[in-house]
Amino acid sequence: MTTYRTQNWTVTKPGAKGRNGMVVSQNREAAEAGAAILEAGGNAADAAVAAAFALATVEPWNSGLGGIGFAVVMKAGESAAQVVDFGPVASRNANPADYPLTGQMKKDLFTWPEVVGDVNIHGPLSFLIPSSVAGYARLKQAFGTQMPIAELLAPAIALARRGLAQDWYTTLKIASSASVLRLYDESARIYLPNGLPPVPPYQGEPGFFPLGRLGATIERLAQAGLQDFYSGDVAESLVADIAKAGGKVDARDLASCQAELRPAPTIAWRGTHVLHTSGGLTAAPTLEAVVKGMDAARPGADGPDAAWFATLSRVMRQAYADRLEGLGAAKAASEPGDTCTTHLTVVDGEGNLVAMTTTLLSSMGSRYVLPGSGVLMNNGMMWFDPRPGSANQIAPGARPLCNMSPIIATPQDGSWPRVAIGASGGRRILASVYQMLAFTLDCGADVETAAHWPRIDVSGPDSTSADMRLPAQTLEALAQAGPLSVVEHGVLPINFACPNIIKADRDGAEGISDVISPWSAAVAARG
């Protein structure tokens, strides 16, 4: 039986080139917000902060003030990168007893044992400490200019005042989570007017709809500073709403929340390049295993051949088996659903680079909007294995394993050109990042060409998914290498991660966003 196709078109996405910097994001308006900061005299870190806050207002299902993340930063005059780590951390009050098991297995983003009421997946018991604002603050403090935070937040405030675009993609994203959004009053009030997902008008422009008190919260942070999120008026609102809902994150959790700044761990790439990673409990250790396993497999200048893809399939499945075995979850399935993550990549005119991935984990995170602030909270508790005694168990202040993988790649001698890359898509992130690096570093493809080449996905130890556009010879080799699904690369169902990339040289940069994502864009700053 042939693969069912939902679309009958050939999709392309324009890249961008410029000498004065650029921002690549999963939403064009956020990329434009960051580019405007570059044009106003800000640097890459400033632009990344502006774009991240803008993303909270224009794609609230992917990231936001209630999320977490990692950024890899490299200054133009240096050859070593640093990590801004604002990754997931459980409340000091987290208690495994709050997550009793039903005795069944749950196939959501992860195949964990099912928890009674799915309280680890949505609602107030699914919250981890929201560290995104702390990460953005540390990014600006350590790497930004003297540009006032109010100026960086001005685009987000304007977008919040305008409201969220009421177009078909908004309808699609909200409808995907509507069955849970309706359980929580403020979430339903904002995202399900009249009890249904908002739909665009039949003709004309889509219009916009409000996002509760999110805009007022960003305005407050612009006036009082980002620390207000953790020890000021915004913090008081967050704590009150979380306590009323029955969540565990409290004032002490917020007050102690800090982003860590540390050297970026590195991975040697074929003796020609160095990958500067986020390290730790991200996808970086598994990426290193894939890089080592693929060292002898050299793709040609015309792109990877059938043998290369077959080798990658085997190597990645083994790498995931090793990764998941360490969690006591070797039988975990790949993530079948929509993940709530965004990646943005920035370079400024001097060559400073930022690769930042932020997330709420699931689409719409916990699906719980705190009414006093309009903050949509993460559901990071789902990263933990709810079985007591597991290697990734729920515990006070614990940090779970996650899949983010922002990368900056440099020639081995620290020279140029340099590549900054990352993706959204849960366990699919690793495969897309590795292949985009191989296409650009090994094959020498320009970023626009690389972004349009079909890829495979390996999200676990048991099988491989292949883009149906790959040549028949490649699909045959993949089928011989192991269990294979031939799938379509489209907006929904989602079968591949959404990468974006910048390649920067001394005299300028080129970048491109994910080809399939309808809102994504690379925007170059004007001279």
C-alpha cells in the first residue's frame, strides 16, 4: 500500500542574507522584532531576548514566560562558547506520592506509566519552575548591550496589545489542545471563545484576539525589570494563582530560580569542526554518540547517498537505545504528538552568535493559564518517569533529561565560517540537527539547499521514519537497515523536527527557517 498523502504541492521557503545580522525564528513577527533591535543598535543577545518575548505573544503554544530552555552563545572574537542554562527543575515541594499510577501505560509524548488523572501531563501538578525569564535576564546581563530592557520588550508589548493572529494555523494549534484547555477556566476563556477554537473569517484578513493579562505582565516586567517575575508583583500573582490551583511551585522556588552560565561542552566533528553544545541533561550526549558512530560514513558533495542514510539509521537507533536504557525506559516509543518548543538563531553585524531553544514541553504546555498574569505554564513534570526508584524519577529539586540541542559549530581552529543551529520537535530534534550539520559541514551545501533536502527521523531504538521524497534506492536501503515507516513531511501530522540555521562569515551571514512551518522566517537586519 502506498503512503497516504495529505498534500499535493512542492513547498519552498526563502532564506535571508545580510551583512548587519539576522534573526531566524519559527514566527516571522518575532524574527522581525529581533531584527529591529539589531537595527536599533542592539547585539545578538539583545535581539534574542526581544524575539523570545515576542514569541510568547505570537506562538504561545510553543514557548513563553512559563517555560524553560537553553542558549549557546559565542562572541565574535572568541573561539569557545558559553551556555545559559535555564533548564527544567522541579519544585522543592515535588512529591512522587502526588502521581499515583493506574497500572496502565500512557502513550503521550513519552511512553511512561499512566498517572491517575494525567496530573503529570496537564494542570497545576504538571508545572516545573518557570525559568525562561531568568534565562533571558542572564543572557542579556552576560552578553547584551546597555540597551534598556523596556526597549527590548517593546515589540512584545505591541504584539500583545494587538493580539494573537486568528488564522488557520492558530485554529489548528488550539484545536489540537482544546479537549484539555476546556478543563481550565482562564485557558478556556482565552483560547476557546464561545467554547470553540477561534476561526478566521471566510475572506479578508484574519483579525486578532486577546491573550488575557499576558500583555500587562510584559509591560510590568518592562517597567520593573525581569526580576519582578521572581520577587516582585508578578511573582506574587504567580504564587497566588499556583497555590489556589493546587500546584507545588511556591515563592521560595521562584526567588531561588537562577540561570546558570557555564562553558559549553564540545564535540569533535571529523577532525574538521567543533560542536559547542548545551551539554548536561540535553540531547548533547546522544549527539556525541551519533557523531562518533558516523565518523567513517562520509557523505558526498552531491548529498548523502543510500548507504549513508542506512548507516545513520542504525547508529541513531543504537544511540537512542543507550540513552533510554539509562532511564529505565528502553522500550519508550518515539514522541508521536505535537511538542511545544521553539528555536531561534541570531547573529549580529559583528558576528556574535546565539542559538536558543525554549519550550513549554507539550503543545500549550500544561494547558493552564494563570489568570492574574496570563502566563501559560509548562508541563515539565512529564519529562520525569513517574515510577518510584527509576533513574529519572520525580524528586524535590530534580532535573529531568530533555531533548533540546542548540549548537554552534566552528572550524577546528576557531575561525570562520561559523554555524548556529537548533530545532523544535522533542526527540526528533537530534536527527534534524545532525543531518543539517552533515549537509552543511560535510557536503558543503548552502543553508537554503540543506533546508530543502529530505531527511529521516529516528526518535527511538525501534524504527526509522523516512521522508517519502527520498530516492527509491535510499528507501530500500533504509528498509534493509531496520523497521521503516515512509511518511509525509507536512504541517500535521508532524513527522520531522523544525530546524533553523545561520551560517556566518566575516563578511555576512545566510540563514533559513524550517521549510514546512507556515509562520517561520529568516529576517536580515537592514543596514
